[in-house]
Amino acid sequence: MSKYTLYRIEGADRIEVSAFDTLREGFSAGQDAVHVDAVHAYALYQGAGRVARFAFSRLEASEAASLDGLVIS
């Protein structure tokens, strides 16, 4: 059983990408993932607790971009 799970973050959804036995393997995979995938953010979890996150600024940028066409009256 793997201790660490890497997830791709798509909006409010977490999609499991891969699982690892060590923090080092999981952390390295998260760094590699954000270099290959320039759109999504990733997070590494140990059980229910998040231990690392990668490229979360992409989430904030995409949320801001979705508000560009919003007109408040």
C-alpha cells in the first residue's frame, strides 16, 4: 500500500494521478507533473492530509480569468 498519492486539481475535483511509497518519490513526481502540464495544479497527500502542493497559483489565475467577462450591475 502506497503512503503518498499525487492528485491533479481540476476546479473543485481531485483526480488521482499516481501513488508512491516515499515522500521523495511523490514530491519529485509532483514537480515533474507541473513542468509537463502547464494548465493544472497538483497536490500530494498522505492519507487525508495534504503534504505538498504544486502550481496552485494557476488555480488563482484561472479563477481571475473566468471573472473577466462578469458584469456587475
